[in-house]
Amino acid sequence: MRTLSDAGYQGLGVQTDGHVITPPHRRFKKDAPEWDEEMYERQRKAHASRRIRVEHGIEH
């Protein structure tokens, strides 16, 4: 079983051999290249759009 989780569980994703899926890590904290910033935002939004279904299910 795989679980989509938020950024607070990023270390757990490595410890569980990929069973916990977290948003991508930021590679650059300062002065990130524009291409990296765009890629990071696309990946983050894709993860959030899949995860929102889970959050709505929990809410109900």
C-alpha cells in the first residue's frame, strides 16, 4: 500500500522503500535556476492535486 503524505514526512519516504510518497525536495535553497524552479512547482502541484482527494475523503 502506498500513502501520499505532506512534506513533513519526507524522511519517512526513504525509510519505507517508497511506500510513503512525499512532495519533491528543493535542490536549491538560494538562487535557484529558473528551469529548476518551474520543475519543482510542477511536481509539487501534481502531488498536491493527487493528495487533495485523500484530504477530502478524511474530511468527510
